[in-house]
Amino acid sequence: MCTGIIGVGVLVSAPAVAAPATPSSTASAVGTELSGKTVFLDPGHQGGAHSENLQRQVNDGRGGTKNCQTTGMTTLDGVPEHTINWKVSELVRSSLESLGATVKTSRADDTGWGGCVDDRARAAGESGADVAVSIHADSTSTTTDADKHGFHLIVPTLPIPSAAADAAQSEGGRSASTLMRDSYVRAGFEPANYAGVENGIQERSDVAGPALTTVPLVFVEMGNGSNPDDAALLESSDGQLKHAIAISTGIIDYLLGSDTAEASSAGPATTTAAAPAGAKTTDITVPTATAPSTERSAVEGRSALSGLLESVSPSVESFGVDGLRGLVTPDNVSSVSTFARGLLKQILADR
Ligand SMILES: [Zn+2]
């Protein structure tokens, strides 16, 4: 069983009791790999404790208006999208903060209001983030849809009327979205097979966020809550952790070198292929050979770190079955965050 290297230390260090609500800066050894980088996380939608009018019309970034917000979908088993988005976002936040990044978020909790779509786009721009990530999950039916599944990245149809938004989304936004797609694929997720998605990317002109955001934006639809397999991952703590690792890795790939041409040049990585659920992993191979020989040190660093992070995914699956599930209750996201943070620290210590 694979517990070795990463497992024991991390699991022992995870507190049995949930940490306080502000888990970020109390950790002792925060990494510096992402020092100076700012990430804006936008967990889609909001909690139900508000009295806002969702139908209030706001700027859609294309010369028209649209509803201020929507409530988001609900999975087959009745889990609201806003909660899934929130938990994954918190995991991503703790992962990035453990590497020294500054993380700002569009909403402060999963109970109340979080702003209209235009408010969130404005907040992303004002944050001065190097990259913003809107985290969502999709649905295709109010009943079971066994056929449609998979993740996708929404990118805006270009050009965007706002020159600042167009510049941000045509360059950094496209690059970051492509890297996120690649990260999802390497983590074992399948691109969506519906709604005109091509290779995990869906171009749309009717989503206001990307058309209003003046920093590079990634808009991820993690999966289809109407599909039983996708829903199971979205609803479970270990599934949410898998999504968070894929998202964190995509962000790190972008922040440590946004040259997309190099992103796939590592070739067919030997250890990063997705392990099928339940696959046994007997050790954690550090895929040092996946970095292409190149003169670009930033790219080498990015590839090495990315490879290390990817190598963790099968381990997470193992822990999900054997250890993590016992440690983490569905509502104890703080402990999952601690797990993710500890995992990343261990990875970095082993570099
Ligand atoms: Zn959504």
C-alpha cells in the first residue's frame, strides 16, 4: 500500500479537529515558489442567505444586459453547485497560499451573497491578479444524464468590446485556459462530450464574466452534475481534492511560465497518466525525466513542479479509499485543506 513517503507524514500532521476558519497564514513553513503572485478565485454562485434580486439586469460586456446572477445547478444527489465550488476553491486557495501566493476571493463564505457577475469581474480586475479562476460545475438535465460527461473551459468569443478585457483574455486568458485543460487531462479527467466542447474548450459569447474581466481569466466547468460518475466526484471530499489539485496545477503551470508551447512538450509523461480509480500505486515516482531539455529555466522549473504535483494524483486516489475518507468528513473541508497543504509541502521538500 502506498503510504510511504507522502502518506505517513501528511496524515499524521493533519489535525483531528477542524482548523479555525482562517487557515492561511498560521502555518509555519510557507513556501516561496509563488511569492509575488496573486490569484483571484471566484467560486461560482452564492449561498442562499441573501435577499438580492438575481434578475436585476447588469452589463454583459457585449453591449447588452443579463441577469445579475443565477443559483447554479444541483447534483443528482442534491448537493448545490455553490457549495462544491466553494469547497474546491478553498482547497485551491490553501494549496496556492502554501506556496507563497496571495489569494483573493470573490466571496467570503458559502452562506450569503457573493456579488453579481459584473461585481466579481470588477473585483478580479481590481485585485491586480496575475490570473483569475472562476470555478463552476455544469448540469445538462434535472434527471440522470448518463451520456453527457466531462469538464470544460469556457473562453470568450473574440474580440471583446472592452479593449482591456480583450487584451487580457486573448493572450493570458487563452494561454491559462489551455494550460488548465492540459492539467485536467493529465489528472485523468475527460473533456466534455457535449455542448460543442472541442478538446475541453468551449467558446461562448453569452457569458459575462470573461467579457468583463481585465485580468487573464480561466472559467472552469469541472463536470456535469447530472452525470452519475461526474456527480460522484463533485460531491465527495476526495473528488473535490482531485479537482483542486488539477486546478492548482494548471494555475501553477501558468504562473511559473505561461509559454503554452512548452506545456505539452514534455511528451508522453510516464508517470502522470491517470490511474484508474482504485488502481494501486506502490510508490511515488518523482518524474524528473519529464522536463524537456531546454535552455529555459523557468519552463524547466514549471515542468518539474507540475510533474511532481501530477504524480500525486494516484496517491490521492489511494488515500481517498484507505485513509482520507476516514480522516475527513464531508463537511470537514478544513482538514482536507490541511491535507492538501501538507501534501504540497512534502512534495516541495522532496524536490
Ligand atoms: Zn455555475
